[in-house]
Amino acid sequence: MNMTTADMTNAPYRTIWNLSWPQILMMLFHLMIGLVDVWVASKLGREIQASMGMISQSLFFFLVIAMATANGAVAAISQSIGAGLLARATRYVGLCIILGAVLGSTIFIIGFPFRNGLLTLLQVPQEMRYVMEYFIEVFLYLVPIYYMLIITNAIFRAQKRVMLPLYSMIIVTVLNTIGDLGLGLGMWGMPDLGYKGLAWATFGSITAGAIFNMGVLFKMGHLRRKTMAPLRWMKSAFPYLFKVAWPSGLMQLVWHSGYMVLYSITASLPENNVIALAGMTAGIRIESILFLPAFAFNMTASIIIGHYLGDGKADEAKKFGYRILFLAIGFLSVTALLLWQVIYPVTAIIAPEQVVLDEAVNYLYYNMLAIPFTLTSMIMAGALNGAGATIYNLFIFAVTVWGCRLPLAYVLGHQVMHSPTGIWMAMLISQGVQASIIFYTFSCRNWQKFSMIKKNNKRTSNE
């Protein structure tokens, strides 16, 4: 998509939709990967299913640096393209590829010798230990390749080439499904490897996606020697990437660990804690359906804001932030309202037991009421990412999660209401607080100063 900022201004809502719908589909394919993994694992036994869930959560910590670098890539590359500095954008592509390779390899080298110690730290039950040992070994081999997939997809998004990550995710989804069913269950005459097949299905599909992305980048001329920046330029350009990436990575750790503590608060309720935990788990899975387009709009906000700031159009960047927010709230509010009409039969698919179903719907009631707040947080956070103002996101999410949500969840859930409803209410209240703070920040603070454009509108020295 080669639209200039002037073209985007002339057709704002078409621009938002054209950037968003491929990313919505991409997130849908991402969800399908997880569903197929869980379904096949359930056919192999509860130990395999539990191990698949645990390794997926553990993999997040290995990939957090890649996701942080990806945010830095979107900010730096989109701003450079918006400024018309295509040579700088190309150099940032090369720098991000090199960083991905170095960081992914470093995580593998550091993590591999301590992989079994990590399982002990996670208190993996003995009956799952043999599965987890195999999973974590194969997945650690995959880490450097996974880094390349995440970062190259971010590079394409920054260039507004949002169809390419979609194609890559289709490749990953198709191959992962074939591998799961073939190698995991022995279908189509393929060798029946059981849980080992699940691990190698993931390895093969992610590798294929990364190879596709690298091939496209090579064809575009980004991986040629002549397009790689000299070391002196990389040294001057790296600090901006780091300035954007480290708060982004830390914020993801803050958010993820906050959810783990919320699970712990729910699991330690004095009554009906198992039902509450099962209801929360089921509710989150249904809720994730609504989060797919929300994440797509989040990424769209990052792309557009970066391009407008690069072009020196801070006011237009802010207008687009509001447009994306109001479009997302309207779209997802209608979707949520329609989903609510069939909430019981839909939720019953994954929570057939009546008491768990009732609690899951109770969870969804409060969290679907919070959709305007949740969307405000996600869209504004995406906009601030595109501006490079990730330090604001870190501060806001840390304060609202650890200073509001978790203490309030404990007080309302354990001491006031003595039920999971208190925890769900705390989530709603904290989302309202979080949305208010981040909306104020986007509306009233000078987040534009974190872009690579100096206050006097001169470009920074790493052009």
C-alpha cells in the first residue's frame, strides 16, 4: 500500500479499514493455530494438553524481547517512510533484522543450558515433566527463527504492506494444522509421533513463515549488502530503537505477570475458587474473539501515527487516533451486543458444566461492559507505540494494573463480596481508570516529542 499521508487524509476511514481487515484475518489465523494445538493435544491426553498450555505461556517470556524490538521497528520505519527518508527506512530494516538474529541467538544460547532448571522453577508436575522437557528443547531451537518471523512481520506492517504478514500467517496456520493432525495423530499416512509431532509441527510451520518473509525482503532488495548501513550509522540509530523497545518489553512483562497474579487471586478465593477459575478461563477464550479486531486496530494505529509524525503532521496524527478509536468502539460494541444475544450457547461449547457456564457468563458481563474502556487503552497504546512514546504505556499500565486492578480485586473479591464477582468488578473499574488516564495522555500530553522529528522540524542525525 503506497498511499501518502495526503492520500490517507483524503480517505481516512477507507485507509483505516484497508490497513485493519488483513490484520483482523491475520489474528484470526493466529487464534486458529492455538485452537488446533489445544484440540489435538486434548486427544493425546490431559498431560499433553496441560503441557501445551504451559509451554505456550512460557514461550511468551522468551519472545518478549522480539515483540519489544518489533514495536521499535514499527515506530522507526513508519516515521522514516512518512518523512520521505526511504534510505533511512531501508537501513532500519537491515538493523532490525540484524538485531533479531543476534537477540534470538543470544536468548537460545543463554536459555538452553538452563531449560530444565526453568521447568523446576515453574514447578512442573512430575507426570508432565517428560513432555515439557521435550517441548522446551524444541521450542528453544525455534526461538531465533521465531524472532525473525515477529520482526519481519513488523517491518512489513511499518511499510503498510499488511497483506504480507497475512500471507505468512496463512502459511504458518496451514502447515501447523497439517503437522498437528499428521504428525500428532498419524493422519494421512504420516508418522504418528504423538506429542513430539506437535512440537515439530510448530517448528516447521514457524520456520516456513520466517523463510517466506525473508525471501520477500530479499526480493524487495532489503537484504542486499549494499542496503546494509555502516556500523557508524547503526551505532547512532540504535539508541532510538532501544528507547522505544525497552519500555514496550517491560510493559508486556508487567501486563502478563499481572494476569498471572489475577489468576492467583481468583484461585485463592475462600469459596468456589475452582469454579471461578474455570469460568474465568472459559470467559477469556470467548473474550479473545473480540480482542482479534481490537489488536488489529491497535496495530493500525501504530502504523498511521508513525507515518504522520514522520511527515511532521502531528495534528493529523492525533485526528487519526480519534478516528480509529471511535470506529473500533462502534464496530466492536455492535459485535459484542450481537454476541451477547447468544452468549450462553456459545460459551457452553467450551464450558458445558452449568456452574462453570454461569460463572463464565458472569465474567463476560463485566468484561463486555468494559469494551469501550479496553478499546480506548488498546488503540491509544498503539498510537503511542507508533510515536515511540512507549514509556507512557509502561507507566500507565504498571500503575493501573499493580496499583489499582490487583489490590482492588483482592479487596472486593476476598474481603467485601467474598466471590469472584468482586474480581470481575475490579477488572471493569480498573479498565475505566486505565482508559481515562491513557485518553488524557493522548489528548493533552506532548507524546509527539518521542518521535524522530525534532521540535524545530529538523530531522535527527541518523538519516
